[in-house]
Amino acid sequence: MLVCYITDRKQLPGDETTRRRLLIAKIGEAARCGVDFIQLREKDLSGRELEALAHDAVNMVRENSKPANRASIIRLLVNSRTDIALAVGADGVHLRSDDVTPSDVRIIWSQCGAGTRPTIGVSCHSAEDVQRAASDRADFALFGPLFEKRDAQEMPTAGLENLRRACRENIPVLALGGITLENARACLDAGAAGVAGIRLFQENDISKVVELLR
């Protein structure tokens, strides 16, 4: 079962300095617990601010990833910014549904001489989005919002039947949007390869969440 922690420091308590410190600590906790993907999703930051945060996040993942904790598959992904992911030595990127294609990212990554194959996730909101992500050589898709929207401006929730359709494509699909320990099993039964979330991890003890999920 694949597990993806998506960050959002704005949901953490305190001022900006405190939130960043708590976020980096949470990323370290996720790495120690063997979370497969950690998506650094801090869209309000400037490029310079995001690069500094991503640099600290990459170091934290490396410091806390040990062989016993499945370090070989823990990946730190920077949301949308391929340039910053390359600059800080991240493992890859996570792309919006309307972003550049995974194929384009792989070309850029290769041209920059990074030497490693990037891990690329794509946000998807329909089975057609998932099909496109698979065709464009993404490594996995985040499908949602499944049960819950982040805000009133976002699209309607997808529901389990649409998740089931999306999971027929030849790519791992992770369920996103209102995922809890109680409904995660229904996502897996619908064909999901795993789950992703923000509050599921930031508001709980990650080690207990991962243990119960798996």
C-alpha cells in the first residue's frame, strides 16, 4: 500500500517561523515512518522561499531515512517546480493536472544531467486525466477530491465509482480528499494503490497512521 503525505504548513499552529519548523519536523517523522511519497505543496511561497524550504526538507528526509524504514522508496517531491526540485536534489516533482507533462519533465531532468530518474506524480480529477498521466509516463496519479473538497471553489467530489474507473488504467492511483482511517479500506477495495492526505498525517501520529493503514 502506497502512502503519500502532502504538506501544508498553514494548517500548523504558530507564526511563520514556528510553522516551518514544525513542518520540517513532520517531514522527518514521515521519513522515519517509511511514508512512500512526501509532496512539498507550499504554493504561496516565492521561488526563493520554496527553494530554502525544499532544501531543508531534502536534508531532513535524508537524515531520517534508514534501511529499516524502507528508505529505498521514500521520495521527496516538490509541487510543480521542476527547477527547484533539481536545484535542491529532490527525488522528483508532483504536477498539477494542467501542468507540463511528465514526459517534458523527464527531458528537462535528463538535459540538466541530474543522473537519476525523477519520480513524477500527477493530480487527476477524472479517469481521462489518469489515462493521460499513464500515457505521459507518470509514476503515479493522485485522484480526487474523493470524499471532501478543500474549499468551495474546487470541483465536486469524485466518489468511489469514479475512483474505480480511474484505477483501471495502467498506473498506480492514490486516493485523495477526505481520506481517513475509516474509509481507506473502501478506496483500496475500489482499486486504489494507496492513499494521500494532509490532515491525515499532520493532525495525527504518523507512525500510528501508517501502521494502521498498512
